[in-house]
Amino acid sequence: MNKYWSETIKGITPYVPGEQPRAGRLVKLNTNENPYPPSPEVLEAMKAAVTDKLRLYPDPNCSRLREAASRHYGIPAEQIFAGNGSDEILAFCFKAFFDPGDTILFPDITYNFYEVYADLFGVSYRTVPLTESFEVPASRFSSGSDGIILANPNAPTGKALSLEDLETLIQSNRQAVVIIDEAYIDFGGESSIGLIPKYDNLLVIRTFSKSRSLAGLRIGMAMGHRSLIEALIRVRDCINCFTVDWIAQAGAIASLEDTGTFSHYIGRITATRSRMTEYLRDADFHVIDSSTNFLMMSHPFLRAKALYEALREKNIFVRYFPKPRIDNYLRVTIGTDEEMDIFYDAVLDIVKNTH
């Protein structure tokens, strides 16, 4: 039926999400989901939102949610945009800030959706190579481009740029919008949100999918100068005015207000990350320093694809990227301590039986 497809869709390679296996007993460490549940307050708020009010369209401006975010982040509500997940907001950014033929920059190893959206919206791009140790070379992004997108901490490598380097990059690119995708910032690194009052070209994007255990709810936010937020609103209102439903808004508000549960689970995940990094390094794995809820690891003689397949046979799912420079690494989401112990024991067993 592709005779009906547009030329854009014929030529594009869509983003491929991590596998969502349906097997019974498994250890799922492949999509960077939070291993811990949403707080009881979040679940109660969502249940309370299931009323006859659902016959009405939700508040298109997410006013109460933006006010809650304003209190939480210290940014005026008028400078906050709420959307149906950060991926949707990223798509809006491509339409709001870049024209076909513009050239934007992002790292050569990063979130693959940036490349997909560039192709979808007809935006040209150049990739800036990470260093040999997978650092983002901030100084190499000062080249008069039409826009910059950075994941900080970066994915899938897990490394974070310092706030000083980020500010230098933003200052040296005042001609363009600089989008900082902070999907993993709650697990480590320094947020750019504090720079928003200083720079009208900075847009910071957050998601509730990782640190807030709400991947299934689809909530994202963007924060920046009022003119940037207005552009996102204009794109949204040309596509779908009602992107965030009543239930999602209620759950997101409760999540922002329950700082205790949030902090508790962040602490558990980062502690597990530190422990597993030490264990794997002691077992001769190379593990990249991570500021996220995942690890990138490789072994000196066991190829990543072989390890990935061997783990899969044991119903342990991790992520393998068959791409240059990282095709001998696996990305492993930090799960519960029990899940990580199962993963670690399986890895040792596979390595032992491969000699």
C-alpha cells in the first residue's frame, strides 16, 4: 500500500523503541523505566480524577499543572509548557524553531529521535563527535548553526556536561535556540533550569517517565523564555489543543508535590547504580561513568551482541545498539537490587561459560 505514502514517509527510518516483552517471569532492563511504582498520592489523585468530568475536554493550557511546576522549579508558570511526553514536545520544537533547510547540531552518539525528527521535518543536521571517552565536546558546538539539541546527561552514554560548559555553549550560540533535554537529570548532573532567566535562547525539556515512575502516563514539560513557550503553544494548537488528559494532569501534579517518595527512590536507584558499577568493574567489564538510571558496559573479549543474546535467552532484556563506536556496548537500566543481582549473576555465568 506504499503507493499512497508521502515521499517523506517512504524515505524515513522511524525510531525503534526498546522491546516490550510479554513473557511471564523476566528481568526488564532495556527501556530505562523506573523499577519502583508511582507514589500512593499519585495513584490516589488519578483515581479521584475519574469522574463524570471526563466527558469534558481537559484544560488545554494545563494551568494547575503548570502552577504546580512553577512552585517546584521556581520558574513562572507562563514560562512552562506541558505536553504528552517529552518526545511530543521535541517534535513541536522542530516545527516551532527550525525551518526546512536549516542546519542544527547534536552529538553523533545520542538519542536517536533527534535524527528521526530532523528527517521527518526536513531539517538538515550535522553531528558533533563525542570524544574517545564519550564526553560531549561543548566547544565544538560554537559554529553558527540554526539550533542545537543536547541530552544532558547524554543518552545512551550516560555522561553529563558541567553547568559551566553548558552556559558557555549557550552564550556562544545566541543566534539559535539551544534545547537541553534533561530526561535523566534527576539521577545526576546539574540542571540548566537556573540559566533560563539569563538566556532567551534556552529551552529545557523534562519528562516524568524516568525519575517520576510515570512512563505510562506520558507527561513532559518545557521551560524557557515566554517567546519560546508561545511558539510551542502555537504548534500545539495547530495540531491538537488537548494533548494532556485530566487523569494525567492530576497524576503529574501529585508527583511534583510528593517530594519525599521521589527523593527516596532516586536515592535507591543511584545507590544501586554505584554498587553495580563497582561489581561489574571488579569482573573486568568496562563501565562508563553514569549520571543516569542506566549503565553502558562492555567486556574485553565477550562481544556485546553475544552477551545481549545470551541474556535474552535467560529472559533478561537489555539494550543493544548496532551503531558505530557503541556496537560493543550494552545499555543496562538500573532495576531493583533483586533484578540487578539476577542480571549480575547471569552475566558472570555467561562470561564463565564463554571461555
